[in-house]
Amino acid sequence: MTSYFTLRRGLIALAFSALAVSPAAAQLEGGPAIGDRAPVVSITDLDGKLFDLGSLIGKRPVLLEFWATWCGPCNALMPSVDAAHARYGQQVAFVGINVSIGETPDGVRTWLAAHKPGFQVLYDSAGAGSRSYDIQATSTIIIIGSDGRVAYTGVGASQDISGVLGRLLAQAPQTRSN
């Protein structure tokens, strides 16, 4: 079994290698496949309290972004995530999972105060989210449909988040009131 510290070193190396490649979105290597049931995992928030992703998954679409304050592609992706949140925030749960590599809760709080992203922030100090979703790099987006299945995976700075969410929501069954 890979140790947590080996996983962290691997994530750091992959995050830096992501800076060297084109910022275009790419399908993920590793991680859940489109159509797989999304892993349900509990991840700590910035105060060390556990948050159960299962409280969101299967109820409405969920966007997960695995990010870090020092990640260039994550920062470049933020306007797309913010625009998607402004457009779809009432219909989709947005969760930013800070991978906590080279981060402290206070440092993340300082970054959040300056940037004010639209997503709920979790601090993956134990690596539970990164391991469960087999995250290979920061700037990874995973979108889970309201059926609890992975609908999209991508990595990089120029993902069309609003387009993906628009298509996903258009495909969702509409409920009718009688």
C-alpha cells in the first residue's frame, strides 16, 4: 500500500509537471472513469471537522476541484469555476478540496480572504479525498451527476466548466409538479 507521504510526493511532482504542459483540459489518467459511482468520503474542513461528501452526492450535481493556493493552473482555472458558480450555483454543489501539500490552514484562509472563490472549501490534510479519487494533479475537476455517477473529469487551466454543467443539467430528468 502506498504511504500517504509517497502519495503527497507524487502529487507534488505531478502538480509541477502539469505546469510544464499545455493548459488545455485533458481527460484524466487514473481517477474514476466516466459513469463510475463517485466515491463517498469524509474530508476535513479548515477547522478540522469532518465533512461527508455523501451528504451532497446523489442529491444534485456536484463539482469537485482538487486545488492548491500555489497551483498556477488552479489559479488560471478560477475565473471559469467562479463563472460556472455564478451561473449554476443554485443547482450544483461546488466543493474545492485543497490538497494541503505545502499548505497550512491559515495560509489557505489568507488566500481565500483575498480571492473569495464561490466553492465550499475542504482541507484534505489526511489525503482521503485525493486517495479516494486517485488524484494525479492539482487543477483536477470531477463533476458528479445527480445520479451519483461521475459525469466529467478533466485537468488543466482551460476547462469549459459552464459548458459541461450546462450539458449535464440539460440531460437531467425534469421533475414535474402536479
